Amino acid sequence: MTKNTQNPAESSTKNSSTTSAREKLLVVEDDPAIQRMISDYFRHTGYEVIAAGDGETGVRMALSDKPTVIILDLMLPKLDGLSVCRQVREKSPNIPIIMLTAKDDLVDKVLGLEMGADDYMTKPFSLRELEARLKSVLRRIRTKAVEEDDSDQAPIVRGDLRIDPARREVTIAGRSIDLTPKEFELLTLFASHPGRVYSRKYLLENIWDYTYGGYDRTIDSHINRLRSKVEEDPDEPKLVLTVWGVGYKFNDEV
């Protein structure tokens, strides 16, 4: 990784007052130099930083130490980053994850996003850009938390489907459905406006904050997994419908 960023100590005088010390950052990176550089930078900007050098330790620390956000390398010993992301998502679905990799490969990026990563950066990268991405992810999480705390958010009911935005709970005929954050956002968006068609481009820009069309595949993968959880027959969906050549919509006849 090229050191194409400012000295962490130089940044601290500019940023330490803007970051809450209560925010805990977990860095899962097996390269000691990169792990130390990231850790030092974010400690100087005001974060509490903990670190792991392999995937198994990363999962354990993510679940026990409850970090505010995770910076996760893709290539790790013992357990790769995709597996770490999947296991963390299963147990703590709301922890934001920024994935790092030395591979400049669209397939790897798509896989990372499909596994539940909130953002993705390719090495070498600027620490300032990483900080900006991290702040953007946290800002989105805080905005959603404020929206979820709004007592005016009434549950959305469509047939047997019930979505409680404030509690982030989904049930079908009284049966609880476990969704990842992105699946929940997609379902809530669709069910809030039945009949409205959402293009893949719109979903990428508003759910993932991505504009590059090469990520279309991750939309389809999330829709397929969402259908596997909420549809009686995922191969013949009745709730989340495909509008061929355009995108997706929620059935307005439910």
C-alpha cells in the first residue's frame, strides 16, 4: 500500500474535535504496517481503535467488543473477509462494514457488497478518503436511527406482511422474518410505495450510494435473497415483482 496520505499526527489537530471518543473502530487487517497506519490515523482523529490480524479474531472481536464500525480487509488468514462479513451480519446485522482489498476487481467488489459490506475501497487508498467514506457510512446510520426513533412512523401493513420501521421488525402472518439492513431498507422502500417502479440505478444511488452500473448484479442478488425470506414461492413472487428492463416494484394488489 502506498503511503499517499498525510501524517496522522498532522490530521489530529484538525479532526479530533469532530469525532466522538465513544465511536469504536475495529480494524481487521493482517498486514502489520497497514493495520498500524490505519489504527494510528483514526486514534489521532478521535476514535477508540481495536485491531485484529486474522479473520477468526475479527469475528470474535466484532461480536464481543461491539464496535461502531468495522474496516475489514478481504484477504485474511484463518477466515477470509467475505466469510467474516457474512458471520458478523448473521449475528450483528447493524454494524457498518467498510471492506478493503488489494484486488481491483469488480467481481470482488460485488461479492463484498452482496455479503453485506456498506462500502468498498481498493488498495492503495488515501487515509483521508477512507476517513470520508467512514464518516459517510456513520452519517447514513445516524440518519436512519433518527428516522427510526420518530414515533410517527406507523407500521406498514400489506396483506399478511407487517413492517415496523421504528423497531426494524418484519413479520408475515405473525411469523418473524430476519432481514439484513439492506434487505430491510429495500422491502420498506418497496412496501411504502406499492406499484411504484424503482430502477436499479435508483436503488444503487439511494440504498448503496453507488452510481456505477457495474454493481447492478448486487441489486439482483439482494432481491433474490429478500424473496427467499418473504415470498411463499420465490420462483413465483407475489410481493416484490420484477418489471423487466426497468427494475422492481411492490405488488399494489396485495
